[in-house]
Amino acid sequence: MITTNPKTKAPTEGRILLQNITWDTYERLLNEMGEHRNTRFNYDRGVLEIITPLLKHEQPNRLLAEVVRVLAEELNVEILSAGSTTLNRSDLEKGSEPDSSFYIKNESLIRGKRTIDIKTDPPPDLVIEVDVTSSSIDREGIYAAMGVPEIWRCDRGEVKFLQLRSGNYVETEHSLAFPVLPVTEVAKFLEQSQTVGETTLLKAFRTWVREQIQAENP
């Protein structure tokens, strides 16, 4: 049975919202369904949201992940792509599976690990979240509690860079992980993806990154 309460948004297409789910039940569902599934789970103190990503959701997610990879390659920065790895902490009764996530500053601390324990390991340095409908759970609150420093959020085509400051996320004009990158450039990149092929788009973005590097190091 799916129920909602006044403090929680009603679920939308591609989402199921379940109330009064214990932490043990949440963990059992994760284990039984395994890693190779087409759903993502978000959990916050008894509320479980199950998401089935759609094409219009996955396309900007993949493009933003490619932006990170191009930046890392051109800036010669090591990264570790953690994808939609489950991030959860039983002591907080919170868990989430980001659309994409990356270790950048803390890449060397995670390299070679087969599993990540957010109780003892650092959280990803950057999380990408794409929301083409409306989330039923405060995912930003989950990531803030876990100490994720930065979120790139794309909501119905609008891109925001969010940085964690004093326990809350605030909008910024430039990326924390990649200070060379302004949010306006990413917004333009996603807008162009509606009319330009991905290969051409990524080549153009790579050229832009090289121009920024050259400008800083003439």
C-alpha cells in the first residue's frame, strides 16, 4: 500500500513511495534485489522511495558524468567513478543511490576498495542528481548528513551547483571540485544537447576546457 503524509510530496511517474519501512527491511530489499537492477532506492528514517529512471532522466545524467570525465582528463586530475553506489548509514537511518558520484579529492583513499562504508570512508566529493519530476524525499538532506561536499543538480533542465556550508547546501557560480567550470557553461552544454549530437558536443566542450587552461597558463 502506498501512502503519503502532509510533509512528504506525493510520488510521481517512475517513483513509488513507501511509509513505515524499517532499516532492516530497507537493507533486506537492497540485498535481495542486488546491484544489477534498474531501480534506485532513497531512504530517510522510515520512508523509502523507489525510482525507475527514464530516458529523459538518464540522458542529462550521462552527459554531466561525461563533463566530469573530460574535465578530469584535461586538468590531469585522478577521479574514481562510484556511479550509483549505495551510500547509507544505519546510525543516521539515511541512504541514497545517486545518479552519478565521483571521488576526486579523496580518490586515493578509495582507490582499490571493493566496497565503501560511509561510516569510515569519506563520502563522494561530487554527486550528480537529475530530477525530471519531483523527488518525494529530501535527498539534499541525506547528502548533507553524510557530508557530501558538492552536488550538481539538474531539475527540469535547470542546472545548479550546490556546495555544503555549515551543514546546508548553497548555490555557487563555480564548481568546488573544478573551479575552472562555471555553472553557466554547463547550462549551455545541456541546452545544446537538444540539437547537437553527443560526440560533437563533447568535442566542443573539450576545446572549451583547453582554452580555459591555456588562458590561465599563457
